[in-house]
Amino acid sequence: MSPRSTVALRTVLPPWLAHALRAQRGPVPWSAVTRGALAAGPLLLVAVLAGRVSLGVVAAIAAMLAGINDRPGSRRAAVKRLGAPALAGAGGMLAGTYVGDHVGALALTAVLTGLGLLAGGLSAIGPVASGAGTQLLVAAAVGAGMPVPEAGWTRALAFVAGAGWLLALRLALPTPGAMTGDFRFDGERDAVAGVYDAVAELLDATGTGHATARRAALTAALDHAQDALAGPRLRRCAGSAAERRLHAQYAAALPLAEAATALAWAGEPLTGRAAEGPRRLAAAVRENSRTGPLPAPTRSAPALRALDDALLHAAEAFDRGGGGDLHTRRRSARDLLRTAFGAGGREYGLRVALCFGASAAIAQALHHSHWYGRHTHWYWLPATAVFLVKPDLGPLVSRVLCRAAGTVLGALLFAGFAAVLPRPEGLVALVAVCGALVPVSTRHFAAQTAVVTVLVLSLVMVGGEPQASVSRIVETLLACAIVLIVGHLPMPGERGGQVRARLAAAGDAAQAYLVHVLEGSDDRAARWTLRREAYRTLAEARTAIALAAHELPALARHTEGTDEVAAVLERLVDTTTACAVHLDDTGRLAPGHRAELAELLGELAVRRDRAGLTAPVPALPLAV
């Protein structure tokens, strides 16, 4: 089917079905493919040669899960993105092993349900916490059910070793084609250059219908660069000249982004000369070189004067390279706990606990009734339910359809491979191939499921169990049914808690930013920090709203109108940015700014009431 036919088909399908056809696009991540090929397969091969096949299977599972989280970005950010879930998975493996060995079916189900409640609530904190919650539950189920002779602490060490091996490859191997300067910072360099490119594209789109989408792309680029630079470190400040230079280049992009947003808000078309400077800065970041002369835009308006000043400041920062503030707002432990146990975390935790606990109970009942026959992998059912109940993987029905289709395809493919491949060397090679395909398959949940199914079935057979394609299909369909039922059960409190929590955070951040600007503070560093927080929380709210809108109508109706609230908040933050630039230039607000703010605040109150958001999004005070 051609791309045009696919788009046409999506327009006639309901949103909950059309989402299942969507796939991410982009170049093949060859560096991640290389790491995947060198991770699970070689680990399993070493274990087979050493006669410790069961530990090799555990290590390969950990490497596979880490490969799913191996996304583009900096090496420093990868330590947190891959390391935190791996540690959580090792803890889950340890807990699952000892509980599975020492308690009965009822107590085991109760413990797994409690872990689901905890992991589900913590997953509401953010992507890394979500990955940690997933690996905690999957590893707990595997530890409780996989027939491995080694002790729990040995399995946990094997799990850490498997994920740690992939992390070591991520830190040590250079990215192909990114050898300019110190290759350790190629992810940071690409992320910062992407910010300047996004600024240039927004300037090109000013005065056109594409400006809103380009502004959203600029927010995504800034979020990505901020995350790439703000990874875990032993020291508070950047430790090398190359890293300090990148920090300075990122900090210099913030006033450029502010001026570009103000120009887009004004809606006056610009000449190509305005975008030429940011493009040259992007090239200088990628090539790790000096900027050279930058073409200056005209200085006929406050925002254009701000753009010119920001270009001059950026040129100076590029030449000096003395470091810069990342303008991040660190969340305290209290903030994290409030998110985990707030409305969104409670709703998510309850659903994860019910799905994980119900699937574990049914799996235990089927296992002890000998429905499995000689198969002992009852843990597949709760482990599958964990992935299905994750809302960050897509809407509920889309997840279920893709999981079912991917599992059937993967099981059929594996049945064919198992019939012709020699054992165990052929299966080890198949694991290596699947490991290489994991980074590419993450673009669509069905493709990822098919690859993971082939990989897991290969590991099971290498571990000494018979071919299990049929039971894998049956268990997946059973897990799909469980998650569909639990996903539509009424829950205590208001539905759509995650969307409402994200929108409340966006409203609070927008309020803080507006108040700071209208107070006339000269602290630009604090302003840029508040601006970044406002746009980041809005992007997170937009993502949650988009996922909720693609649910079945019975679920989607609980978040109706929230997209309109988010749209008004975005316009309010854009207007606040334009006010900040104008205040810097003239020291007072223009009548047009006052009128726009008053109109947006009134519209926000109306939209908020229509969406039933009486408390989460407060009315923002217009104090001038």
C-alpha cells in the first residue's frame, strides 16, 4: 500500500483504529543496530560455551529490554535511561525469585499485585520511571516463573550484567559519521545543533500556517537537547572544555528561541536573511568550528532587535565557550511522590496492579491445573500484560491489536526458523539478528512485538524447553482480553487522571512564567528556566491528550475538551514570551499585548469549565 493510500485510509477509519497503522519514520539508527547485534546474541553465545545457559538467557533478556530503551541521545543521558530500568529489573528479578521459591500461588499473586501498584504509580513520574516500572514487573514475573537453577542474587547479577553490557557498548562505541571533535559528545552536539536548526525553521515559517507546528518542533528540540546535556554526573559542573562549550552553545540558543517565538507570535513574514544566522550556528556546532561572520537581520521591531542581539551573544559564546546554565528545574523528592501518588499515578497504578495481578492469578491457575502440559513458562502471561497496560506505548485498543498481530506473526516466523535452524548455534544467531532489529522495530509496536517474540522463543528453546509458538499466541490473546476488560472498568476517582494531572502541571508552569514576566524581573536566567518548564509541561500534556483522544469513545469522552485547553495555554505562553521580549526592549507592555492576555485568560476560564477542569488549571492572574 502506498503512503498516499495509507493516509487516505486513516482519514476514514475511527481514531482508535487508525492509530494502529501509524509508524515512526526516519533514518536507520545504525549505531543502535550495531549495539543490538553485539548484545544479546554474543552474551548468549558466551554462556552456552561456558555451560551456564540459564544465566545467559537472563542476561540476554536484560540486554533485549535495554535495547528497547536504547534511543537517540547523549551517552550521559543513556546512563540514566538504560541504567535505572536495569537496576529496577534486577530488583524485580531478586524479589520475584525469592517470592516464587518460598510462597504459594495466592501469596505470590498478592505480592505481584502489590508490585504492580507500586510500579504503576511510579511510572507516572516520567519516561525513565516508566521504563523502570516495566522492567521491575517483567523481571519479577520471569524470576518467579522461569525454571532457572541459580539463586536469586545470581540471576539479578546476570540481569545487571546483560543490561550493563549494552550500556558499556553505548558509552564506548562512536556514532558512525560523528567523529568531529570528541566523539564522546556526539549525541550532545547533534542535539544542540538541532535546536539552532529548529530556530531557523521557525523563522522561515513565521507568517505562514506552519508556524505553530514549527514552534512545537522547537520545543521538542530544546527538550531533547536539555535532556542530552543534563544527564547524571559525578561533579556538578561540566568536566571538559568540549562539554563546557556545548553548554554555552545551548544556553546561547535560548534567547534566539525566545526571539523567534515572539516573531512567530507577531505573524509578520521575514526574509531568508533572518534564518541564515541560526543555520550557520547549527553548522558550527556540528563541525565543532567557529561561526564566522553572521548575517544580521533588520532591527525594525523589538523581536527583530532581540534576534540580532541574541545572534551577537551566540557568536560571542561560541568563541568563548565558557559553559552555561541548562535552565532546568530540579524536582524534589516531594514533587516526585506527589506525581506518583496523585490522581494520574493512582489511576495508572490501579490499572497496572489489576492487570498484572489478574494475569498472574489466571496464569497460576492454568499452570497448577497442568493446562501447560510440560511447559512451565506461566510468567509469559503477566509479562505480556505489563507491556499491554502501558499507556506510553499507545492507546489501549491500538496496543492490543498490534500486540496480537505481532505475536501471531512472530510465532509463525519462529516456528519456521525452528524447523530448519541447527541448535543451538542457529538459534544463537537468530537472537543476534533479532537484537539488531529491535532498535528499528521500535517504530511500530506490532513490528517490535514480532521481533521480541522471535527473540524470546529462541531464548526459551536454547534454555532447553520445547517449541512454544502456539502457547505464546494463546497467552498473548488471553492477556489482550484481560487488559481490554480492566482498561474499561470503572475506577475510584475521575477518569482521565493522567491527562488532567499533566494539564494541571502545564497550567501551573504557565502561571509561574506569566507572573514572573509581568512582574518585570530582570532575572533572565530565571525567566528562561520558567519558559522551558512551561513549554516542556505543555508538550507532555499534548502527548497525553493525543493518546487519550485515540482511545475507544467510551474512554476518549472523559478527556473531551482538554485539547482546547492545551491550545489556549500554548497561545498564552507564546503571548507571554512576546511580552517578555517587548518589555526588554521598551520597558512596558503594548496595548495589543494587554488585550491579547486578557482575551486568552477569559477564554482559558471558559475552556477549562467546559472540560470539567475546575481545580487542575487555575485562572492566571493578570497583574501588571
